[in-house]
Amino acid sequence: MSEESRINNRRAVAEYERSAREYMATVAGRPSASAEALRRLAAEVAPGARVLEIGSGPGWDADALEALGIPVHRTDVAEAFCALQAERGKRCDRLDLLSDPITVRYGSAMMLCVLQHFERAQLGGALRTLAAAVDPGGPLLLMYPEGDGEEHEQGAVGAYTVVRWPPAALDAHLAQAGCSIAWDDTIDGRGGRWRTVLARNGGES
């Protein structure tokens, strides 16, 4: 990872550490993913299997998935989000997908509104790490801002980069990670178009 990439990652995380409570109030209990996306994911998860959530944030998506009967292991890179979830009785473990090992396998994974914070050169490795943590045939649910190019947002701790991906490029990275697209949908959201992808892991056991 280049020094510039490390700086951008640190700035993005620091901004969430600073503004976690404000962000939690802004989204006010609303899951990022649509009800249909969460239902589709729940239908694909093997009985008794857990979902690994990367970037749980306030935990609203995990709440919605657990309401459908699916257990979720919540993780986030920001300690502030883990602390906020603990305040309401939810366990969220700190995990950095870019640097921390994942030592157990899960039946599924979801990573919503996270991958835009990865540098372009980091995405392939992040998706391979995520896929390697999921059982063969298990579903992965992703949500990200669709488009081309990069945007620079100014937070209280400095500027950080938001990376957009066109569908074909993102799908190519998923294919290289051994995953195939099962379903996708695009909606208008904050800052433009957001795409949700349900993929299946074709990796080896």
C-alpha cells in the first residue's frame, strides 16, 4: 500500500471516529440496503450460518437482517461505531479488512457503503480477502456509489478520497475474486447512483 493510500485510509477512518454519533443520528435507524436486497441475502444464507458484516456503522443493516432470523457478526474499522452499538446492547468488533486477518469462515458476508473508501489498487485484495472468508457458494452483498472517477470530500480531519466504480469494472474484480453476480439493482441516493450487488462465492473449501 502506498503512503498516499495509507493517509487517505487514515483520514476516512478518523472522520468516522469523529462524526460517528452525528452520522448515526442522520441515518436514524434506516438500513443502507433495500428491504428486497436484505430479503434476497437472507434467502441465500445456509441454515445456521452467520453473516460477516464489514463496516457495520450504526448497525441498522445488521438489525434488519437479524430480524429476518439471520445471525450477524458485526465489525467496523471505527472504534466509535463499535462503542455506539455497545451502548444499545449490540456487540461490534473492530476489524480492518485491509490489514487484519479473518481466521474463521462464514456462510455469507455483507459490505455496504464501504468500498468507496478503498483506493483503486486496494479493491481487488479486499474482495479476495472477503471472498476467502465465505464458504463456497455463499452469498456476498455489496453496495457502493456507481460511476467513474474519484471525488475529494473535506472532513474535519482533512480531505479524503471517495472512489466510484462502473459496474463492469466492479464485476471484473468480483470475478477475479471467484464470485459471480446473482442479482443487482441501482437506486438514486446521496451524491448520485448507488448499486447493490448480490454475488455468490465460487471459491474452494
